[in-house]
Amino acid sequence: MNSKELAFACAAAAEEMKATDIAVYDLRGTSSITDFAIVCTATSTPHLRAVLGGIDKEVGEKYNVEPVYAERTPNALWSVLDYIDVMVHIMADEVRDFYGLEKFWKEENRVDWTPTSA
């Protein structure tokens, strides 16, 4: 599984868990940290926990890929799954707005993805 396929699999799993405003960024050649970043929004702490667990479980079971690190602190309203080549950020709406993580990436790096393209 290449990094783009993994990114789309993570985004699709987030969508299955009803995460909103899912954005996938292709950072190859731009970032020395990761190839793809996914940012999505959860509506509450329990929802954030569910999205985090759902992505982890879905990707692990379907593709036998586990994150090398997971920041599992949903009470902080921002959790991360780190697959090295793909970083998944699950954030509460107010945290996403406050930190503006996506301002670090160019809009042209945003990948148009749909579950059918995954």
C-alpha cells in the first residue's frame, strides 16, 4: 500500500465514522515529515474518540497497517494518528479554527478525494 492509498483509506474510514470537513493534503516534496496529511473534524469528545478508534481499527483490519504513534487524548480535542507517510489529525471544530493547521499548507496541495477514488 502506498502513501496515497493509505491516506485515502484513512479519509474513507473517517467519513464512515461521520467526521466532517475531511481534507487530504499531498505534501510529497513539500514536507520532510510526511507524504500526506489528513485533517477532519469531530463534533464532540465522544465523537473524536469514535473517529480515532474507527480509523485505527478500519485501517488495521483491512490493510494490516498500524500507526507508529497515536496521540489518544480526546479530552484535548485534538488527536493524531501517525503512520509515518500519513498523519491524521482529528480535531474539534473550535480547535481546528483556533490553530489553523491548514494555513501551513498550500491550497493546491489539497487532494480532491472521494470514497470512490480511495
